[in-house]
Amino acid sequence: MADANSSPHVVVVSSPGLGHITPFVELTKLLVLRHHFTATIITFSDLPFSLPSSISTIQLPVLELPADTDIGVRISLTMANSVSPLRQILISLQQTTRIAAVIFDLFGVDHLSMVKELHIPTYLFLTSNLFFLSFKLHLPALDESTVGEFRDLPEPLKLPGCVPLKGVDFLSPLQKRESETCAIVVHGARKYNNVDGILVNSFEALEAGAAKFLKQRGGGKPPVWPIGPLTASDSDMWYEDHSHDCIEWLNRHPSGSVIFICFGSGGALSWEQTRELALGLEMSEQRFLWVVRAACDTGLSGSFFNPNQSRDDPMEFLPEGFVENTKERGMTVMSWAPQRQVLGHNATGGFVSHCGWNSVLESLVNGVPIVAWPLYAEQKMNAVLLEEGAKVALRVKEGENGVVRREEVAKVVKELMEGEEGKQVRRGMQVMKKEAARAVGKEGSSYKALEELFLWFCSLLVAVGFPFSARF
């Protein structure tokens, strides 16, 4: 049995993909380094991070599925297949540790009943924002009260404390209501109120209205703790090369003069869209650093664990003469660049982003205004929050067949870097940069939320006979 004097232990279970793993690792490190927990991180891949010795890792097997399996279905089935091995891991850990909590992401909700059978408190960590949480909490009721496609809803959805959300901007798995992925999302949302608490990688100043509502909702519903922004530092990532050529290139350009274009670890554009983006950048006459991925028919690419590997040369899809015509003010990088370092560079003045939440937070932390170009998942929701709520982004407008044309690319890029709207967005982003730093600093809202979470863990352990001294 566990030693009565041992530190409390937390088990975190992340679904596949760096987008989820990164904030989970940062949360675990805070619990270990600030509050003297020990921890086990359970994932489906090797972790590209430097970890304290009090954090152990366990890797579960990935379920073999046909290559064309939808990514949401793939992750959900992989997580469901892990219930039995995870149960054995938890039983083993209970013999040697005092487990204060098991923390899952949104794909782990089907583990809840198993963990509760072992009498371990369960928590949900949403690696997205409070807007997303509000939407998911409301989704079961919306599903029951409406018919037809969500994108055809006659009025925008108005959630307490949130900006209105049109049906076309609902997360992408819900855009085909009869699909398996839509059913998985709704099924998961029905279980959110069954956990003991919900952690969110956002902060109060960014989403003040939603934060206020969710903290006051009561009624026996699980408490909500905004604890962000949690972002990884470059020094934590063993694979990031700080001597990358693009950093040397940025060093040669004036402050705030370069716009960075990157669509995250899992996104690529279609062949047509890649061409239109290139021609739009050329028309904009702005300095740019573009991470170019291999184009594909669907506009999406990537795998669970190593999305940066491509079978094709992405430069093949650029218009003839583009590289030569823009060589004095532009740099194209194949497949990957050290994004955190680029966003933190003095020369970077804007970010064309897919609006994945990790990328958004990295932009907020560094005060870099955004051109929102959402591709999939909840990214359209994030774009709405950034443009209409926080007012730190301009959003591209799609043309026929969902393609953003070169004229629109040139217009929005130039506006962000030189226009009046761009100046307003830049000012707003500088405010949010300060608020993000304040939130995680001592006495900040997210710092206090994590302390409150720690005390919550302690109180539950004491209630079952494991006394110990709280440490901060």
C-alpha cells in the first residue's frame, strides 16, 4: 500500500497528438515543481520534452486502423481501446502512491466510470478555451432541441458571456450531423458534468464573460478552473533547433516587419490554395516567413505523432518564379520552423495562423497579432473568439469552393501589417500579452486557480484519510 507520508500523485492521460500532450506536460510540471506532487504521464508516443525526475511516463499501444479512418474516430477508438490497460496501471499505482487525481482530455470521457470504480477523483483538462467549454456544455441540449444541420440554424447561438456563434462556425465534426464523428462529439459532451472538476487552458481576462458565468453556475456542477496560458518553452523541446536558418534570416529584418505563416502540426493547404496564398503574399509586398507543407487534395494532412514528415516536396506546389520574385523580402521553409522562437523574435509582427489553440496562446504570450485562417476541429470557433471577442485578429474571407483568393490574402496581410484595423488589433494584442503574463504570475487569476485546484486535491485526500501538509 502507499506510504502515508508520500507526496500526492497525479496521473494525466493525454490522447494522441502534440496539441494535447504539450499543455498536459506543462500542467504536470507545475503540479510537480510548485506543489511537490509526483506524477505519471500516460501517452501514446515518446515525449519530446525534458521532464523532472518526479514525473514518470508510460506509453500505451496505438490501435491499428485503416489509413483512411477519420482522425476523430481514430483517436476515440484508440482511447477506448486503452481502458483495460489503463485500469491495470491505476491499480498498480494505487499500491505505491496516493493518487489525488486522474486528469483526462476531452477524448478520455469514456474512462470516467472505470476510474470512479477505483474511487479516484476524475478531472477534465480542456486544452482549448472557455468558449469551447461553454459550447460543449450546451451541445447536448442543442442536439435534442433542433433538427437538420447545425450550419442551417436560423440564428447564431448565444451562450452566456460569449460572442454569438453561427452554425457554420461550429467545430468541424458537427458539420455533418449524421456522421460518426458528430455522434462521438455529442456523446462526449454529455459526460462533461460527470467529472469532479474541469481545467481549461485559458485565462479570465481573455474570456471575462464566460469565466464569470462558468464560475457562478453552481447547481452541483463541477467547478471550472481557467489555468492558462500553458505553453511550452523552447528549452523544453529537445527537437527544436535554435540555430535554424530562419532565425538568422529574421535577425536581418526590422522590428515588427515580418509576417509569419504557419498552419500548425496537422494542417496543409490544397494545391490550389497553396498557389493562391503564394501569389497573395507576392501581391502584398510584405516581408514574410512561410512554413510550406506538402499540398493535398483535402487541405489536411498529418498523423498522430509526426505530422511534419511528408512524402512530397512542398516547394513543388509554389507558382513558377515565386521564390525568385520574393527572395529579397520573403523566406520559405519546408515543413517546419521553431514556431515559439519565431513568434518571440523582435522582427515578427504578424502571424497567419490556423488558430489551433496552442498556436493562439503562443501568439498571445508574445503579443503577435493574428490573421485567422481556420482549417478544422474547433478552429473556426477560436477565430470567432479572437476576431469578435478578444479583437486580436483579422479573419480571412473564403471565396468560391472555400478557397481564399490571392486578392483577399494580399488585402488582409497588408491590413494587419500596415492598416488602421491592423493597428487596433496590434494594440489589443499588446493588452492581452500583459494580461496573459499577469494571469500566470503570482497573485494572477490562473496562478490562484491552480492553488485552488491543489487545495481541492488535498481536501479530497484528507477526507479519505491521507493527511499531509499543503505546500506552495
